[in-house]
Amino acid sequence: MSAENTSANYHHKSLVIGLFGFGVVGEGLYKVLNQTPSLKATIKKVCIKNAGKPRQAPAELFTTARDVLLNDPEINVIVEVIDDSVAAFEIVKTAFKNGKHVVSASKKMIAEHLEELLQLQQETGQSFLYESSACASIPVIRNLEEYYDNDLLHSIRAIVNGSTNYILTKMFEDKLSYRDALIQAQQLGFAESNPKLDVEGYDAVNKWTFLLTHAYGIITNPLELLFTGIQNVNAFDAQVAGEKGRVIRLVAQAKKLGNGKVAAAVLPQFITQDDHLSFVRNEYNGVVIESGFADKQFFYGKGAGSFPTASAVLSDISALRYDYKYEYKKLYHHTPLELTNDFYLRVYLSFDELAEIPKEKFEWIEEWHAREDRKYLVGVIHVRHLQTGNWWRENNTSLILQPDAIIENLELHNLKKKSLQLAGIQFHHQFGGY
Amino acid sequence: MSAENTSANYHHKSLVIGLFGFGVVGEGLYKVLNQTPSLKATIKKVCIKNAGKPRQAPAELFTTARDVLLNDPEINVIVEVIDDSVAAFEIVKTAFKNGKHVVSASKKMIAEHLEELLQLQQETGQSFLYESSACASIPVIRNLEEYYDNDLLHSIRAIVNGSTNYILTKMFEDKLSYRDALIQAQQLGFAESNPKLDVEGYDAVNKWTFLLTHAYGIITNPLELLFTGIQNVNAFDAQVAGEKGRVIRLVAQAKKLGNGKVAAAVLPQFITQDDHLSFVRNEYNGVVIESGFADKQFFYGKGAGSFPTASAVLSDISALRYDYKYEYKKLYHHTPLELTNDFYLRVYLSFDELAEIPKEKFEWIEEWHAREDRKYLVGVIHVRHLQTGNWWRENNTSLILQPDAIIENLELHNLKKKSLQLAGIQFHHQFGGY
């Protein structure tokens, strides 16, 4: 059974790649491809923005003219790993129209143009693969596509941003300040060039936007989802978490409710030790999927960095050899699910002044603590009060989800009744006394 | 973007299935398929052994005649989930020759006939998919096929047998006796009908045999691998583990050594709290993969049970719609790696009588403890001493790997030197004094 007489069984396309971007990921990909001749994929040309920079590759490989790649009939795959989502979308659009498959790592571009990108794939029939754009080395998109299309996906919870997870881990474990932890993340090369994108949750919610499509067939816009980042998480919150044996993580989550609709959010959350996500430290990412048949599954791997990202790009390139495309089965072959904003969240809120907190918006308050430096409460609130106001992100207020935070309307009544029976629980009409 | 005008883009085969076996997995599959009409796969006929048993499906679905399925030209997929590996192999062979794709869950059959099955796939060009046969709900084969073909796979460590893992968990956490834990596992339906297959490691080593093919291109025979099960793990071992903050798991592992060859074994191992595998409890399975580009990845999910297995079978069926086959890239497109038996293991050994232990076989002994009821030692030994003798499985002797057990020849010299410098370490020539 030698390699000679068997490889003939597999007639793969030869892939000629036009690469946009030669930053950490682009250069990583170039190195990785050079180490894997078996793939029979070659980079014919690399389009860069700044011709002057010294690069560790032959000069004749580079050009600053997009069309050299996009109009080259020999190039059949465009790989796009640039930082500019506007330019990226133009490149992808043209590539599709010129009959080229596209591999992309631009989560922002994909999230913002999801509907158009779906349309373009339909019209042109080209493959558009972007495994590297969410959770880098974890094959989350492919697994959602291939393994849950026939299964009842109860919920999916994930840490999708390596940079914020690194910062939170360092704040908790090494007691680093937020600023020092951020600088470390940037030096290690897994923070976005604009830290706001990571820290304020934009990167995570971008990824969540299209993961919701693969998980549930939902098409939405990142700004329509309830989200924030870790910008308000502080040492006081970390101390409270520690006292309860918990850590804080930025968690993207979605849950199918009893009414068939999906509740989704990207928010910091307290994580108990028995939660799989407590396992996810530093720049790693993790995905917990609960489904009807497969039950609970957990995927864990590096979510950021040059090689993990390049290796995911490479897997997409590899899949193009047998004309793989995402089928978006939940969107096209099933009845796509709808998002809902009609559910409740159990939240922790820390703040300096009670006067800043609209306590009347809470269904009830379960805990109430005042310390010298800062105060906090734990209560149940309808999401509309978070979606219509900014009060929970302002005035040094920090909102963190409790474990098992999502409460359905149906559950609320029972919980309320139970809560009333418990001593020491303060409903909002009794809250004025404090 | 309605379902009507888009699904036309995907011309999938319609799948007509002939199913062999209607036990927990077969019946699970039947139920799951009935709940997923979108798959457009139908079970035309089910072949069973015992016609008399009452079954929750229409009587006309069943037959006891193999050829009714195998010779039906309309049936294009044979799904085989029977317990008899001899019959299974006959069925698969005939199915291939009759131009049918095959989905199988028979790990024993696959492990024992690996080479012939590879040959048959080559000759007939039919797909042969068996994701459910290893780790049930974890897509480990597909991920090894798709995600590490271009990456340097340093090591893979896995818990692949849900039944033994359940027993070990119950022994540790609920202090159940081995016997009671086994009965529970059987009652819950995730133990093999012959418990010896699980408990003595046969099931795990069977799975490991073909996972080594997908991971490293290795073709071997289960009985050539160094393995045992959990039959000798006892309460004393559990107590020692507990004192050191460790648990015991049956771990299948393989590691690429410095000389380019692969060390592999399936043995019980002490697992520290920071090891991903410590996370894997009850009937769950877990796989930790370390690679050059993606770094460390961890996959976790239910490794046994009717629905997790049926859901993996279903994923294979689903993949057949676009003519997916395993490419065995490491075997055919790369230079396959070789197994080696030239390495050392750091082991814990507990026993009743020192006289039974060939202490001269150890390179050195690092720890030595005698208690009233039982004794144990920790030492470094060459694998040939385990492969050529049965002493470590007999006379109530229990062998458990230490964490990071595999030691390469190159490392040994340095370790020896270091060990000599440490007080209290007993080399075998000093050991006679005890």
C-alpha cells in the first residue's frame, strides 16, 4: 500500500493562492505552507499595504495592487487576513465575482456583512470559509455545521476572545493590574491593534453574530445583541468572585428557550469551578455545547496567536481541495430560529453609589452588600432594561452575570414564589428601606 | 433568501439505508432519524439476529436475512452497529463489493481488520466512516483527519472508554466497590455486553489502534500495543492517588519522540488536577492533542450511550451525502510514522509481596513505601520489561503510570544523573537492602 498507487485515488484541485495581508497571521500562514508541501497549495502573490516594510520572504512575491491578485485567472483562492474590514469586504466581493473561493479571518467584516456575504455565496456558488475567524484553533464552525445539524442544540456557551481572557486570567491569578495585563497581551501578539475591539466586547460579539448563524440559523447584527466587554470589571469584583470560589470570564452564550426562541448575550459572567469554562485560562478559548443527542460537549484550544490562526486558515484551504462549503443547514434546510429579547437575567452589579442604580427596574434583589469601598447587589432583571439603557455600563458600574443567568418567563413566576418564601430576600418594593 | 431557492444549490444524494443491528445504538439511530426528516435518509430494512424479540418499530422493517439488505440495489448505505465482529466484517466486505458505502460502530472489527479494510476501501472506492466507534459524540476521527494533517502532532492522550471511566469515577467519588460500579455502568447501558472488553482494556486498545492510523499513519494490531485495563486498580491505589491530589484514569496515549518514532500505550495513569483529563468524569471521554501550530487542544463529550453513539453515526450518514471519505492523509500523503518499543516509563507499582516484583528490571526506584496492608514503589523501567512479561498484571500487582510517564532514551541519562544527586533515591543495586 505505497503512497504512489494510492494517492491517485484522490484527485484534488491544485490551489493557487492570492494572499491579502502579511501581518502575524499572513506571515504565519506563509511559514506553515512552506512546511507542508503535501498540501500542494502555493501562494502566488501577496498583496500588502506598505511596500516599504522589510519582510522575510522574496520581494517578487509582494505587490500593493489588489487587482494583480483578483484578476489573475490562475489564482483560484483568495486568502484574506487583513485588519481593515472595509477593504476586506471589497476584496471578498470582487473575488467572488471573479470566480474565486475565499478564506477569511476577518470576523468584523463577516459579522457586519453577514447577510450580503450569504447572498454572494448563493449567487456565485463560491466557497467562503472562515474557521480561523472564531476561536482560531478550535474547529467550532465546522463542528456546528457537521455535527449539530440533526441534533437539538439546547445551548452554546463560549469564551471567544483570547485577549480579554488573558487579561482576566492575569488579573485573577497574578494580581496584575488591568493595564499591565493588557500590555502583556499586546506584546504577545494576540490583542487586536485597537484594544477597544477586544476589551469592550466588540470582537466577541462579532464572532458571536456568525456563530449564531451556524448554531441556530439566526441572522443578526452585532450591535443588536446585548453585549459588553471587561472594561468595567475591577479588583472589587475579582475579590467577590474569589470569596465565592468563582472566576470571571467574558462569556458569549445562547440558549433555546421553551418557546422555541433563542436568548443570546455576550457579557462577563461568574464561573463556578465545575463549569467547563473555568478551565479556560490565558489566551485559550473554549466552547460548551449542550444538545439533545450528543449531550454536553466541550472544545478547547488556542483562540489567538499567529500559528493557531494560521493553522485554522490552512484547514480551510485544505478543505477547498474537495470543494467543501458551509451549507448553513439551520438557515436553509431547517426553519431558522429567531432571537428574542423577552427573558430575564440574574445579574451581579457593583457600584459606588446606590443613587446611580435604577433599583426599580429589578424584579427582585436577592443579595445586597455594602462595603467600605464599594457596594454590590444580586438581582433579577428583564433584558429590555439592559438593552434600552446604558446605566449599567456607566458611572463605574460593573455588571456581571451570575452562573445560570438566563431565566425564562415561565420560570420567573415559580422563582418569585420561592424567593418570597426565603428569609432575607428583598423585593424592589421593600428595597427603599436601604 | 428562502429555503426554496437556496437548497437547490445543494444536490445531495438521497440515502437509502440498510441497518444491521437494533440494539441500543440501532434503535437510537432509528429514533433519531425519525426526528430529522431534513436529512432525507431513510432506513429501508433492518437486519436482526433474533426475530422473536418485541421491537418498537413496524414488523415489516425487519429481516433476519443479510442478503435482503446487501443485495438490494436501492440500498446505497449499510450502517452496521452489531456486536459480533466476525459477522460485522463479513457484512462490511460484502457491502463494499456490492458498491455500498458503509458506516460502522464496530471498533473491535475495525481494529482487528484495519489493513484489510484499508485495502478494500482502496479497491472499491467506497466510503467507510466510523466516527461513532471512538469517543462516540466527540468528532475525534474527523478532526484528526481534517485538522492535523498539515500540523506536527506532538502527542495525543485520551480517555476513550466511557465504561471504565465511569467505574473509576464512582470508585473515587462515591467510594463504590469496583463490582457495584460495574453493575451501575451495565445498567446504564454503556458497558460492553462482555465486561472484560471494557475492564481489561481491550475496547480502549481497539479504538487506539485505528486512532493511531488517523493521528500518525500507523498501522498496527491491538495486541501489539502495550495495554491493560483497570482490573487491578484497587482501593489502596485510590487512597495513594487521593493523598497526592490525583485521580486515576485509563489513558490511551501516543507521543512522537525525538527520533521521529511514536511511543504508544493504553494504561491506567495518575492524573494531576491541572491535566485536562482530570476533568473527564463518569461516562465522558476526552482527548488532549498537542501540536506544533494549534498548540494544545481538548475535546470532551459523551463517549458511550445510545444517543451519543447514534448521533455520531448520523453525522457519518450526513457526511455521505457529499461523498465524504477519510483520506488517511498521514498514511498515504505523508511518510507514515513508525511505532517504537524503545522508551522508558515512570511507573507506580503496588503489590502484596516484594518477592513477586523483579526489581532488577527497574533502571532506578524513586520512591518506596511499605504500609501494613500493601506496598508500593515508583520507578523507571524500559517498556520491553512490560511487553515481554506478565508479572505486572499478576499476583495482585497493580501498575499505574506516573504523570508525564514517557521518558526517551536521550532524557534518561540526564534524569539518572539528576536522580543520583537526590538524597533518598534507591537504585536497583542498592535496593537489596530493603
